[in-house]
Amino acid sequence: MERVNSPKVLKWLLDEATRDRHLDVQQSSLPTANARQPSGNSPLYDELCQQTRAIILARTDPFQLAPQLLEYVSKQLRTLAQIQGLVSTLQPQPSLPSSPSIRLLAFCQFTRRGIQVHVSNAPVVIAYSEVLESLMGGTYSFNSAVYTSLSAQFLRLLRHPEPWLTELLPVYSAILVSEARLAKGDLVALDLFSDSLETVRAYGEQCDVPSTYATVHHLVRMAIENQWDAAYCLEAFVVLQPKNTTLKRLSLEACDGLLTEFLKASKGEFQSLPTFARWYRHLTMIATDELAAKVFVRGCSIGKNGKLSAYSTRLGHALENAIESKVEGHRLKYLLQAIESGELKSQVELLRALAQMTDTRQMESLSTHPILTGTAIAGVDRLRNPGVSELVSPDLLRTRLNHWQELNAIHRGFTSRLIATKRGPFREPPDLVQFAIDVGAEDSVKYFNAKDPNLFPGKGFFVTRLRLDKCFATQSSALHGKGIDPYRIYKKAWPALANAMDHFDRAEFVFLRGCLLISCKHNDYLLPAGIGEHYSLIVFNDHFRNPFQEVAYLVPNLGVAKLLSKTQIPYADFVGFDPRRPDLNEQMRSPQHFLNHLSIKEKAIDVGGVSAILSGFESHLHRIAALSPQNELSTSLEAIRKQTDSHNKEIAEWEGRNHRYHLSQAGQERMIELSEAGRRLQQEASRVGALQSLLLGRVEESIWRLVDKYTAMHQLFCIAHAYWHRGYTAGRIVSTSHIDESIQEGDWSQPTEVQRQLQLEQGTQAIFNRNSIRMLVQAYEWHAMKDNPASRREDFPILVVCDATRIGAQPKLDIYVDTFDMSASVDGQRFEFSNRRMAGDDELFWMTTIIPRVQDESGKIRDLRFYPRSSLGLQ
């Protein structure tokens, strides 16, 4: 134990002992005959005093004030029991070895408060002195809340002794010492120390104390030496007495069951407990929630590779880095779920997932810099150009980050389609399928044959042959016949979507719970452009069965088709899972299983991972460049390699000749020839290196161009879907007969005064479009679930006005409809729809109040979309 022996501490010792008294500290003799002596046998008193002095002289006292304090304390003693208590406090204790000065001081403080300290409660004084010495070794003020709390706790013990006191007081004091060292100086520790007292008392009452005391005390001493909470010692005791259900329950209450679970998984590897406990406490202190600590405990339970103590240190550092990088809490939550579900099967996989998560968070942080400086880039220590030491140029990095942000937005936006891909309570097909049928045809949709929606990639749909003319209004057919593009106005307004509009009818969309896949069988979507093979873009869900946080890949279309084609069922034929067909979940299993498929593995290009930002696509250079008819790289590199090998052999042959040859004219001429050949070889290598850099830039440009085309195609789909929600596209007329047969076309009531204040000028235009109420009808269909007594509030989605193309952004709640009670919130004002069944007034309010606020603005296209209420933070 570390001790502090400063003049300040020594002065405090004397001042505290002699408060309101006069004592000549130069005299160090024991009490004289003139001193007040207790009634009773004086020889016994003298004998006890001599024994006390002998104990003091026999022990090392770093404070060296015991003789002076002993004289003062002995003058205050009035009974033999008090003297015997003093002797007991000074007896050496291997478990609590505080100094005689500190023990005398503790004895003095208790007697001055009128407490009759005797042999039976001397252990309390001993324990208090040990904790007091621990405090003096720190930076505490003795007027602090910690010191006051300790004094109050020990005084209560003295006044109300209990049976467990004598046996477990050393354990309690050891816990307090550990907490005193770990607590902050400004901590008000009343609750902390009180909890320890209750824990030890309950332990003493419910366990076999005599048979377990030594073991528990040893554990607590280990806690002090390693500076981790003694509560873990009680948890560790579960390993020693696994059949003691009472102690197990107590420990579960004390530590939320986490450490107990670890101890079960560790199979008694008790020597790793100190390291584990230190990291657990550290992660608990530096994190704002318990997720990191829970991941740590669950992670330590994964199959062991080597010593657990070494792994817990690596895992602790990885989680510490994640916390420092400000990794979002929901990502740690997904990681915890992956551990519990068994998706992460080894410690190596967990460490890899954490590293990838931390790298991703660093990229997110870097992408927020409006201007990328060398200092900002250097903040990510691995952000270097491949093969060289200089940093990636800010322009190149910004290009990569912009693409990465677009893909990351889709990666995070799967929640926005969760309700649209669900079958409603009285609705088949789902919203997304009905949209595809309305703007395509019935054969535009196929269902995937998947038995279990909770396995990767889950259930979903294949959508293709969507007609642009059913989604967007065209100009007159007369102009079209003259060769004028009927969509030129849209393309002028949305130039980035022009190519997507040209090929929208050939696009293929796969919507699955675990991933989104977009393909287009046109030469514009070949890689390299126009001459290679067709590639598809796959974007994975950020929270469903994706522990390694895979974002997006370009994958060969042919390989994807092999995996998916046999699992598709036409919409008209779908009646549920077909056991005669392959199960999609068996075909893909996980993102890693899909990416490692033989037809995909070597050709998959990671466009959404950190590697794309750090090093671009150098690993794909030769394969993609080899498809180009003008490619010189492979031939040039092979020629350089052969020439270099030949040149090195010639140099070795020249060096192997004797010294006379080196000095001869022939030898000199040969050396000049070799030097000249080496110079030409270096020039050629430089030329090939420049060619390689040029091709690498072209390859990266070609990959990002294809990514741009697919993200534009996805945006166009989102816009078309949003227009369908608002009734702007082709499609069957929305029917309300199944909601309220009494509604007749033209059955409108006069708007209320509040509605008049809210409505906009454009609102009346929507009245003539019956499909503008499509989402209101869907809201009432979800509201109809209230007829089911088993329905829960969290099952009712929220209809939100949001940005159609920013599916990964959290929508604002300026305007929304709660399908549970059918109420609308508009700019903070609440309006009630009709309960249970829709009425004409509801349609009028919708047309005049909601629809006008769903009009597009410059640079923003609005949508009406359902979200799970939990994702919006609504109860």
C-alpha cells in the first residue's frame, strides 16, 4: 500500500488528535501516577500500557507519531475495557496492516465522540483506521463528503452492532479501501459506501460465513491490489460455490448479471478475472451507456483462442477506440445482437467488426470537413496513397467521400421502406408491390421464395420493367413524333438523372430485408464502360445480420442471377413459401457468404467500405484494365519483369569474374554497357509506372461513374414511388368503399376556420385527383388493426412528410399522422380524424391541409412515407 508521509499530513495528525486540548508533543512517556487512571486494578492498567508500548515499538510506523499520540489517548481512557480495546486496535493484523499512528488516531476520534470502544467492537476501529490510511494516501480533504460518509458509516456500526460484524467487517473495510482509491475526490460517496455495507450484510446473512470467509477476504484483498471493485469479488465467488443460488441471485442484483455470465463462459479461468474487471470498469466509466461494457462481457464469452486475459485486453482496447471515435450507440447494439445470435463465431471476427466500425466512424467524421486540409486527412493515420508515403490528395479524397456518403445514406435507409414492404392488416399486395404493378404490369413483380424472414437476406421482391410514361407526365405525342424528347423538361431540371430516365424500363430492383440490389442490362452499365461485363450494385442493410458493417459492392450481374433466378415466384403464382424451390436464405446466408460465392468472389468491388476511401481500387486494376483493347499495362509489366531478371543475371555474372577482368578494357566496357542498360530499364520502368497510374485513375473513374448511374437510378425510383404516394402517377383509382361506403364523390363539407388558416392556395387543385388520398386510405387500413385485441401501440406506424431521395436521413416531425389514434400534427397543432372509419371531412382536411404541404420545392422532392414509431422516438 502506498503511503504519504508529508509535513501537512503529520501536522494534521497532531491537530486532529489534540483538537481543543493542550499536549506537549515533546514528551513521549506513558501516563504517570498523577494521570487519571481508570478505576480497577492499577497493575493491570500498567501492564496493558506496557504491552501497548511494546506493540508500537515492534511495528514500523511511517508517520512516527505513535508515542506522542499514545500518551494523549491513554489519558482519555476511563475503563479497563477501553484500554483492552486500545491494545486490540494496535495488535498486528496481516489482513489490515495500518500503522499504529493511524490506529491511535482512529481510536481517539471515536472516544472523543463519546463512543465506549472496547474489545468487542475494536474491529470497527481497526477497519476504520485502514480506510483512513487509504484516504490519507490520496488527495482527499478530511472535511470532504467521502471522509464524512466513512465516519458516519463506522459510527453507525459501533452504535448498532450486528452478528455479522466481527466476521465480515474486514471484508467490508477492504471494499471501502478499494472504493476510496477508485472514487473521485469530489464524489459524494454516501450512496456508494452505503451500498457496500448492504451488500456485505446480505452476503453475511445468506451465506455460510465461517467456511467462506477466508476465500472472500482473499478476493477482496486482490481487488484492492488490482484496484477494481470488490463487488466483482462477490461475483467471483459464484465460481467457487456454483450451487449457492442465494449468492448467485445477490451477485446478479449487484452487477446486472454480466460478470456472472462471463464467469460461466470462462469455465473457471479465474486468473483472468482482474484484467477483465479492470477493463469492464474502465469501459463503464468512459462510456455514456452500458452498451460497450455489455459488448465486452458478451465478447469475452465467445470461443476462446489462447489466454482470456490477453484477449480481454485486445477487446478492451478495441472498444476504447470505438468510444473515442464516437461510434454510434445503435451500431454497438447491432454488434451485441450479432454476438448473441451467434453471427460472430470467434474473437477474431469480433475484433475485425469493431475495427471496421471504428474506421467507418472515422470516415464519417472526416466527411463532415467542408475543406479537407492536410491536418484533417492526417487525422486518419492509414489514409495514405497505396505504395507511397504521401497523403491522398484532398480532391481525390473528397471525390471518394462524396460517393461513399451517397452509398452510406442508402445503407442506413432501409427503415424507410420497412412498412412499404410489409403486407398491411387488410392489404395484399404491400405498398411497394402495388406501386410496381401500377406503373409496370402484373408480371413486373416476382416474390422471392424465403421461409424465414429473420434469416439473411429475408423475404422480398424482384421488380423490373417499370414504365417511365406511367410515372412522369410527357409532352404531346405530336412533339414526340418530331423527335423531341418527351422528358426533356425533367432532364433539364434533373441532369444527374437523365441517363437513369433513358434506361428506367430496363432497370431491375431487388428489395430484400438484408440488402438492396440494382441492375441494368444495357451497355452503359458495363465495366469498363461499353466493353466489359455487366455489374450490379448491392447495398446491405446497416443493422440486419451485418456485423461487419458491409456497405456496398459492385458485383457481376451473371453471378447474382445464378443465385437469385431459381428462387423467384411470379406475383400471380405466389401463395407462400414453396418447399420445391430453393430457399433464398440458403442461397445467400450472410453478406460474407454471398460475397465469397465462386461466381462473385474474385470480381466483387468494395465501393462502400473504408478500403475504397483509403486506397481506391488498385487491387482491381489489372483485371479491369485487361478488358480494354488499348491496354498496354500487362504486356509492358511482363516485359519489364523479364528484362529486369535478365539484367540482374548479367550483373551477377560480371561481379563473379576475377579482379583482373574488372580492371581490363573488356571488363570496363562491359560495366559501361550494363550501366547503360540499367538506365534504360529505369526509364522504361518509369514509363510503365506512369501508365499504371494513368490506368488506375481511369479504372477508379470508371467504377465511380457506374456507381453514379446506379445511385441515380435508385433516386429516380424513389421519386416515382413518392409521386405514386401523392397520386401523380398512373394506377388504379383508390377505393374507399372498404373503409366507409357512405363516402360519395363530391361529398365535401365546408372546412373549419382552423383549416382555412392552414390551407395553401394549391390545396384545391388536389381535390380533383382522387388518388391523392392514397396514403390516407393506407393510414386507415393500419388504424383498423385496433379491432384486433392483440394489437399493440408500437405496431401502428407513423405517416411522415419527408424528403423522397434522402431515405437515410431521419425525417422531421413537422407534419405526421399517427395511425393509432388517427390524429395529425401540423406545425405543432393537433387535429383529430374520424375514429375507426374515414368520413368526407377527413378527405377534405387531407386535400386542403396535408397535400398542399407535400408540394415539391427547389432541390427537394417530398414524399408521404410510413415509419415504425419506435424509429422516430414516438411512444
